[in-house]
Amino acid sequence: MPSPLGEVARLREALTSGETTSSRLVDAALAAAEAVGEDLSVFTHLRHEAAREAAAAADARLSAGRARSVLDGLPIALKDNIVQAGEPAGCASRILEGYVSPFDATAVARLLEAGAIPIGRTNMDEFAMGSSTENSVHGPTRNPWDRDRSPGGSSGGSAAAVAADIVPLALGSDTGGSIRQPASLCGVVGMKPTYGRVSRWGLVAFASSLDQIGPFAHTAADCAVLLDAMSGHDAHDSTSLPEPPLQTAAGLNGDLSGRVIGLPREYYEAEGADASSLECVHAAVAALEGAGAKTVPVSLPHTRYAIAAYYLIANAEASSNLARFDGVRYGHRAAGASGLTDLYERSRSEGFGAEVKRRILLGTYVLSAGYYDAYYRRAQKLRTLLRRDFEAAFESCDVLVTPTTPEPAFRLGERADDPLTMYLSDVYTVSANLAGLPGVSIPCGLAGGGLAAGLPVGLQVLGPPLADAAVLEVADAYQRLTDHHQARPGGSR
Amino acid sequence: MSRIDREDVERVARLARLRLSDEEAAEMTADLDRILGYVDLLEEVSTEGVEPTAHVIPLATPLRDDVPAEELPPEVAVANAPASEGTAFAVPKVLDDEAEG
């Protein structure tokens, strides 16, 4: 029996019983996106008319008893780097101002096929480079729990859209934690699937060996529904796994007996980690044990090198991927260029923000003659060692449970001028990308004391490659035991 | 000792087709120097004999039948171009520019 938790099941019932309609859901989502969303800068674009038309069509199907899937008629938000035909895809960058995608990302095409209705595009760090959604040409998104704080990033708009109950579902992308970290900071569930699970076709590339599209929702059960609908091989992406679509939602049964959970000591000993957040994580581990899971200590000895390896690899790949933005085929073109090189240089210099330039420069530097072995190749070797750490750990456990971030949401502007400190906030999330693992962040309580009191804390569940179902099963089981996923900004509902 | 100087940054910026203002070049030099300083952490680890990982899944070059696939029609492909002529992307003159470098 599928998990009883979640908005998809609840809304499905309300749609089937006639208690509501897709048109009403979509209208409400658009209204909330305009009211709350504008206040928090959640969306970069809303598609009023197209979404309402799609809702009317969904209602016609529903009243004829021909729902396409459990997602038929449900509103969803898309991060601004996942393209939909006929819609802008700006990646929160000046260089893509005015760009309208001529095609659907495969993940989007599959959700449209299932009947889901994208209502708009969410704010993000420019080209997904950032952990705070402050590096956006549209300005920062605010955290629904405290508008002076960051929602995390780079998928901060999608996390905030779900946290503020504008939409029940959203998509993001995760290159070093860009789904899990904002999910943690906004008190929602966010999942990065195994590398290759979801086609990257139509995801604007940042670091191709690390990027994955994934879902946001209030529950693991809802994320499972989205993942099932999006997953499966795609001939357009040769790095998509040669596997059929997943069927994880049907397998969620809340059973933790016999499940072995590894607790990697390096993730519990970070300097400067928030003590009250860690208390929430320990309480969550105790709840999992109480429900029959067994825990074992494990070690991932190369964890302290993950950030350094990640930033070298991700930015090397980014410097190559972002070469395509040259003012010729799409996006911003500088006026009055005197020749082709001048056109490239001026268009790129005007079009990219500071963090993107910083990363392109770093990536170009570490790939340049004389530095390749010292930086890029060494980082790739560290990547091998990090993968081996996980392989060894998963010999003694089924999944790992860790904090998602060292601390809850930080203040807007607090780290904006300090790129290195910002990078270090991804310490618990980047390894999963380097090793290609599935990972999910679920809310596990509110921080207790001090300046961060009342802010959501995230619990991360990581699994070996391909174990997407296992991480969702553990996350869903935890959510059946607790009600932290029902907490909302400004009090429980 | 600094790991990267202003001249390096300007060389890399040229490679990356970015033009930096004086202020930007100074800031980027300081930022990159700090980041590269942090990255030196990796030198602690012996990577002797360790194979590098470029990709986490084994990738074979996929083959497909040599038949035309449905692609974007040219007029759609140029629709986003800041300047186009017919179904071509329009750019400033190229030849002078190449003589430059």
C-alpha cells in the first residue's frame, strides 16, 4: 500500500470526490504566487493563462473519469534552469534575458504527460551557482520562515514555493546540494536522485557529471510520485541510466525492521555545527531506532576534502559548459561590438554576475596548461577516494543518516561577500554528487536555542547508487513516526 | 606566498572570454587566491596510484542508426538569436578580429 502521507494523495481524493477542481487549485496557486510569492521573490515568471487552460483541460479529463495519473491537474513549480517549451528559462542570469525555450526538458515532458501543471518558474542562484539564492539577477528569495534569512540555494525559489504552500510540488536541480540544502533550510523534503536516474535533457548544464533534477514536496511520499514519473532512460541524455522508470511510491510501507542505518562520524563532528540542530538529528535517529532500525557507526575518512574536490571539478565543468553563452545564438548581446572576440567578451562580461565569473575563472585556471594535474586531476583522484569511502561504509549498512547542513538558515547578506564560507556550508551534501548517490533531506524539527530558534532543521538520508527507493522508504517511515513535516512558517497548521 | 597573481587572472580571463574591470580583476585575484589556498588541503592526501574519476557511471559511447532525427527547424533555432538573417546567426565581421590574435 502506498504511503498515506502527502498532498498528492489528499488532493487526488479531493479532486476525485469533486470537493475541488484543478482550476481551483491552479487559481489558488497563482494567487498565492502573486501575493506571498512576490513578497518573498519566489517566482521569476508566472504562466497565468497557459496554466488555467491546462487546468480546464485536466478538469474535463477528470469529470470524464479519464485522469492521466495521480498527478493529473496538480500545480507544480519549475526551477528557472529546467526548460519548458514556450516559456522563459533565464537561469536568473542577465545573459539569458528574454530567452524562450523551443523545447521541453524530458523531466518536464514526462510530468506534462502525467497531467501536472507548471504554474511558473522559480528563482535561483545564477546558473545554480550558489547556496543562498542571492546570486540572482532578480534579487534574493526570502525564507518563508524568516524573511531576513536565506532559503538556501541554489533551488531556493522552489523550496520556498513549497514551504509557503504556494504549490504542493516543485522541481529543482542539485549539483552539490542545491535541492537538499534549501529543502533543509525551508523545512520541506527535497531529493537528489542517483546520478542518471532523471534525464538532464533540458536542464541548463552547470557541472554535467554532478547535475541531477529532483523533486521538492512536504513528504517523501510525494517526492516518490514525482521521481517515479520523471525517471527512466532517455535517448536524449546518454548519461541517463539504462533503466525503466522507478516505482518507488507503491513500495513505501513504513517498515524499518531489519534496516541498518550508518551514522558517519565525520558528519556529526563538524566544527561550528549548531548544537540544537544536532539535537534534532539525534532525536530523529532515536526515533528510527525505536521503530526497529539498527544503527552502526561508520567512517567516511575523506569527507574533509570533499568541498575542495567539488569546487575544482564543478567549476572546471562549468567553465566549459558556460562557453556556449557568447551572445550569438541566444541571450544577451552587447551593443556596438567591433568584432567577434569583442562581441564574446563584452556580451559575457555584461551578462554574467560576479559569482559566475569567479567560477568560470577558477575553472578555466585549473584546466589550463601547467595546473591541470595539480588541481583538476588531483580532485578527480579525491573523487575516487570519496567513492571508495562510501562503498566501504555501505558494506555495513543500507543507508546513511546525517544532518543535511551544519546550521539552519543564515541571514541574507551574511555570507554574500565571502565565497569560501558560502562554499563550506555544503560540506554534508557535496559528497553525494561526487559519488553519484541518491539523497533526500526531510524536516526533523525546529532549532531550539539562540539566534536560530524556531528555524527548520533537515535530516539527510543517503543511499548507495541506485538505492533511490531505500532512501525514500526510510524518509517516509520517519515521516509516519513524526509530524515535523506538518510544521509551517508562523505555526503548525 | 600568493598562488595566483593579477597577471594570471587576466590571462585566464582572456582564455574565458571575460573582460574584467580593474576593480573586478583585483577582487577576483584576491578571491581566487583564497580559494586556491583552501584547495591546497588536497595535498595532504596521497593519491599515488589512484585512478581519477571523471564520471560515476560506466559510460559507453552510445550508437544509433544513421537516420535523420527530428530536430529543431532552422527558423525555430534562430528565434532566440539577438541578430539573425534568414536562418543564419548574424555576427560582426570576423576577419579583422582573427588578425588581432
